[in-house]
Amino acid sequence: MIVGILKEIKVEENRVSMTPAGVEVMTQNGHTVLVEKKAGTGSGFTDAAYADAGAEIIDTPAQIFDRSDMVMHVKEPQPSEYDLIKENQIVFTYLHLAAAEELTHVLIKSGSINIAYETIQKPDGSLPLLTPMSEVAGRMAIQQGAKYLEMAQGGCGVLLGGVPGVHPGNVVIIGGGVVGVNAAKMACGLGAKVYILDMNLDRLRYLSDVMPSNCFLLMSSPATIRELVKDADVVVGAVLIAGAKAPRLVTREMLKTMKTGSVLVDVAIDQGGCFETSKATTHSDPIYTVDGVIHYCVANMPGAVAKTSTLALTNATLPYAVEIANNGWRKAMQDNPEIKWGANVINGKITYQGVAEAFGLEYDPIDKFL
């Protein structure tokens, strides 16, 4: 199979979908790898390193799309790439289609094979290709929250960890999954008073055994959220419904009760955001303020720490990419149900229920194509 590694073109996205080490593994499996010129620069990988690993360096994305059986990205295809996607071409990347209606229709029209990193799922329900980036984003959420609490950034001037004789900051994390736990680890490590809210009682029991004593576990409900955000210095939105649009859990009315200069960090913004006032921002313009509350809603947070993120992502994606390339998408899905969960749009049909429901479109189970 000819596999194309594209340069990321989303604003300030510095990750790349495969490292030179990954290219070497692909070539050892008998595949041809095309890497767009300077695709790895933002993550510290030179064209020479890719060439040494066996890749062919390609000048333009159009050439990559034209020659490749499978193209790999980190972020979803951008408008300049829409017309380049070919019928029956495999697109393997983060798609987040439930929050991207225009892209969904583009992929339907293209007749391509679209496999989303974020919906590949293990038998235990875990999301192996979302996990490494969720770990990064969860940890970054507290770094960013702490930074924007500084008065020079417009915040209320609270040090999350406090100092002897002074109360620490209050951090409320909505969602006890991978993002939430990694955010809580960082916040607890700083010495903040941390609340994790989740609707899974078994999960809360587990976390109560493993989290430090400054982390408090509560059953999530509108009433609990309404009460906790009043005193929160940082609120992290860490709720995920795999492949579907995020629920809006902090309303505009709740926002009005929050402290001036407090910070909301919406890690769920890729799936539409879990705060009513959320809208996607970029690393160059990361924040805006509503009712005196700072909103940080950067849609590709891990892109700011591209070296760490690229290595973590390739560790997770490469085995699946090799399996798809070795067997073709249809046999890979037949042999590995985890990959089957990744099917979002196949030959013009929506094959992931959460995406179909988000836009009121027809859903076709992937088994019809296998």
C-alpha cells in the first residue's frame, strides 16, 4: 500500500502523524511511504530523517493525495484539501465529525473511506488513539488554567497551590475519564483543592482509592455543578461521549454566578464543547471573556507540545496503521473489531451512529460494508 503522511495545515498545529521510526516500520512491512516536505519540522523531525528511514519526500499535498491509497493526518482535513480526497481513498486521522457538519457532507460526497482515531475502541470501552492526546490535554488544562489566573493575563490573581497560611485555589473537573484524571493529577500535585465530577459511581469509587487526599469525588448533576462553579477558580470541561457531540453542562446562567477572573478550560471543544458559552479558539488567540470569566477553548491543545504529542500519538496509531495497510481496510475491520469502531463515513454512507444522530442523517451499520 502507498501511505501518505501529510503536513498539518490547521492553524498552529505542529504535530505530524508518523515519526521517522514509524516510517521505518511501515517500509519493513513492504509499504511505500510518501511524506510531504517539512511535515515533521514542527515536531523536530527533518526531511533527511524521513528519507533515511525509507520515505519518499513529496513537494505538495495534491501529489500525496493523488498517489496514496491511505492518507494520514493528525487533525481533520481542511477546506483546501476537500477536493483532493479521492473515491475509495482511506483517510485515517482525528475527524470529530459530530461537531463538523460541513466536513461530514464533504466526506460523504467524496466516496472515501474515513476511519477516525477518536472512535477506535477496545472491548473494555477505552479509546486507545484518543487516550495519549487526552493525557496531554488533561495535563495542559491545568497549566493553562493556572497561567490565566494570573492578573497579567486578566485572571483573579489566585495561585492554585496557595502558600502556608493561605487557602489554595479551587479546581472543578467535570468528567472522570482520561482527561479529567490527568487534569486532577496536575492540580492535586500543585496543591489545589480539586473536585472530580462523574456520573459513574463505580468510577468514582475507583478514583477515591487512587487519588490523593486533596481530591474530592462527587456524583455529577446540574445542581452539584451549579453549586461548585460559584467558588471555582478553574473549571475543566472533560466530558466525552465517544463520536458524539459533547453535552452542554455549564450554562450561561451558571456563568453569571462565577467569580470574575476565574477560568474555564474546555477540553471537549473538539466535540462542540461542554460549556454553553464555548467557541473554538487557537493557540495564537486562545482566550476570550464572557461575564468576566476567561474561556480557554483551544481545539488542538496537544499541538502546543508537538514533540511529546507526536511521539505519544505514533506509539498508539502505528500498530493500527500497519494493520490497515497490511490487510486493507475491509479485512482489517473484519479481523479487528477495534478498527471497525473507527469507521465513520464509508463510500458515501455514515457508519457511526453518533455522527448520524448529530445531524439527523441516515445511519448505515458498518457490517453492511464488510
